[in-house]
Amino acid sequence: MDVDFDILRRLKLNYPSKVVVASIMGQKEEEWIELAKMAEEAGCDAVELNFSCPQMRLSGMGSDVGQDPELVTFYTSFVKRNVKIPVIPKMTPNITHIAQPAMGAYFAGADAISAINTIKSVTLGEGSDVNGFQTGSGYSGKAVKPIALRHILAMAKNPIIKNIQFSGIGGIETWRDALEFIQLGCRNVQVCTAVMQYGYRIIDDLTAGLAAYMAGRGIESLDSLVGELLGKFKMPSDLDRDTVVFPVFDRSRCLGCGRCAVSCADGGHQAIRFDAETRLPQLIGSKCVGCHLCRLVCPADAIGLSKRVPKKS
């Protein structure tokens, strides 16, 4: 523990213009307070409370805390009363309603909220055992991004906690990934797994890509992008059910693989006729419901969108 905080202390000394955040995790009140004070004394700019790690040796830590709004409230409050630096509770995705512990953090005086941590999973394969035995673990990477966005949306749309700042985490690899978190209300993002895979060089790609996107839209500040998509999200019952968008085939790009026809026939509405001689698909409009399964499975991106039209009765 002393070694970790010494590393943080030297990191801040060597890079005084950079923000250094310590991520801590305790099991009881005294531990949370002690660790937070050590982070502050080491010169850290903020402390993140890990209420979210799914792979702990001891109970009552990590996601065990994050699944209990009362514990989130208590521990956040304890830390807030004992340090002056910003306190950022980190939410777990291993929960049905993430806004409940987030509200606990908010009422305890949290300065911001970060989400998400890894998702409890079981992965099997050669070399995955420890001396012949297996255990559950945390799943991260590109696949968790839609789940992370769902949790960010749930918190950002909550009328009680919507005014707090969010730090987005989960499956961020490209500038477009980062942009999606920002557009749902995050003022910064965190990246871990992608750095493990591709190295720190991806940070240059993130910043350069976002800068180019902003220039293309004539935007000078990221603040203009924060939460800009929140107003577009509605309940499923409030969506337009009276119109449809049909798929459009770009025959110049079509590979003739027939995946669209197979998927539609076996998992859709049998709305694609495939010509075995020309190796080209043809839409049967009377059967198509606009589910766009065909577009999702197309390996050549050869299926686009038509204009939205009224459904036929």
C-alpha cells in the first residue's frame, strides 16, 4: 500500500500539470478514511471510491458495496468528511438499477460519479484455470460498451442526479466510442483495456479524432457535445410505430455471399429472395418489417437505409 501511494506521489511530482486520481477500496469505515487521507497526502487531485470491482478475495468489498445503496451513501459520506479533494464513487454494472446507488453517492456529497467497472462473467479456455480450478471474473473490452452506455444513460436521465458530473468507462477504443459517452452526458472518459491491447498511443488517436470531428461541426468546446443526445432518448412506447425504413441494397458492393437472405429466412421474416445465378438479393417489400437484421449481418456494408415511409395497413 505504501509503495502504491509513493508511486502516486512521485507521479504528481514528475507531472505537476496532470491530474492524478487514486482509486481506493476498503472494507470498513476506518479503511476508507485512511486510504483517502493517504491519497490526499500523496498529492492526488481526486480520489475514486471503488464500489464496483467484481473479483474480490473478501466479501463486503468492491461490487458488494456498489450493490447496496446504503453502504455507498455511508462510505461516500465518511470519505467526504475527511478529505478536501474531490471524491468520485465508481458504480458497478452488476446491478439492475444503477441510479439507486448513484443517488446514494449524490446525497452523500459526491463530486462526480464514474461508471462502469467490469461485468461479472465466466470465461473458459485453455490456461484459464488456477492450479486446476476456475472462478468468476470481470469482463471488459469493446463488448461491454453498449452496457456501459445504458448505465450512463440511466444516471444521466435521472432527474435527481442528472446535474452531477459523470466519468464514462467501458469498451472505449476509438474517438467515436469516447464521443458516444460524452454525448450521453460524460465530461471525461477513462480507458484501460484498450491501452492494455494497443498501448498509450491510442490516446493520440482519441484526441486527434475528436478534434477533427469538432472542427468538422464547427465546435470549439467539448462542453457543446456533453449530453447532446439525451433528449433523443424516449421510452419504447413513445417511439414512432406508424412508419418504417426499408433496407436498400447496393449491388456494386454486394459480395453475393447470401448472408442477408439466410439470416432473414431463418431468423427474420423471409423477406429476401436470393437469385442463385446472379448472386444478388432482392427485397420482398410486402414481407419486410424493417428490422434490418440483413444490414447488421452484411460483411460488406452493402445494405443501406431508405427514406422513412408510412406503414401500409
